[in-house]
Amino acid sequence: MSKHPASTKEERILYAVKKVLTRVIRETATPPGLKHPLSEACIQDMRDCLVLIASREQELARAAGRSSDERPRFSDESRSRDTVVIPISQIQRKDE
């Protein structure tokens, strides 16, 4: 089992179940036009499970005082929340 930064047993369980469900979804994906091997009811049940998992992960993160909106970042990407976005129309080249 791969390492996960989750601190509680419940968080590790949620992570493992989510990982297995998403792997099953990826591995059973079919090209457009072909019948999916899983029934529509099974697919909907898997979606419902993933929604419940995400909801509980957010609740646990809030209860632990962690941000629930963290996303993967590049190692050189700034983590600053006060990043200023400059419209491309305002960028000018210096004349050489």
C-alpha cells in the first residue's frame, strides 16, 4: 500500500477505498460506443461512494484544522495566497 499523509485510521481507510474505486473505474473504462462491463446501477453506486468519501474527507480535514482545498503543486510553484494576476494586455516588452 502506498504512503498517504493521512493521520488517522479512518483517513487511511477512506484513501485506500477511494484508490481502489478509482483504479476499478480506470481499468474497466471502455472506448466510446462499446457497452461497459459494469451495470449502470453499479457505476452510479461507485459515483455515490466517491461523493461520500470526498465529503467525509472534507469533514475530517475541517475538524483537524487542515485546508480541504489542497491540490498537487509543482515543486517550484509558489504557495502564496497573495499572488497577483497580471492581464496579458498589460505586459509590454522593453525596447532594445
